[in-house]
Amino acid sequence: MANHEVFSMEDLDKFHTRDKLLEFLKEKAYPLDKVLDTLRYEEELIRLQGELVKLQN
């Protein structure tokens, strides 16, 4: 999401299931491929940061 749109807390409360999240993204016309890419990137970043901390100890 290039313009860095943010979900509101009200929106986040709706995401109790994967289907609800996908439904929301489709309703808001978010590009699902970009959302998934961002989530994968952030997951990998967290993993790598953990590895960096391990190497520093």
C-alpha cells in the first residue's frame, strides 16, 4: 500500500477470521497482492531482527 493507509481500531476488531479480513480488503479495494507482500516482508523483517539480536549476544 504505497500511500501507507492505516486500518482503524474499529476495522481491526472485525478481523476475527481470515475470511473477514479478505472480505474487508475487497470491500475497500485494497490490492491484495500488495497487502500480502507487505505482511510477508514484515514477518521476515521481524525474523531477521531476532536473528540479529541473537548474533549480538
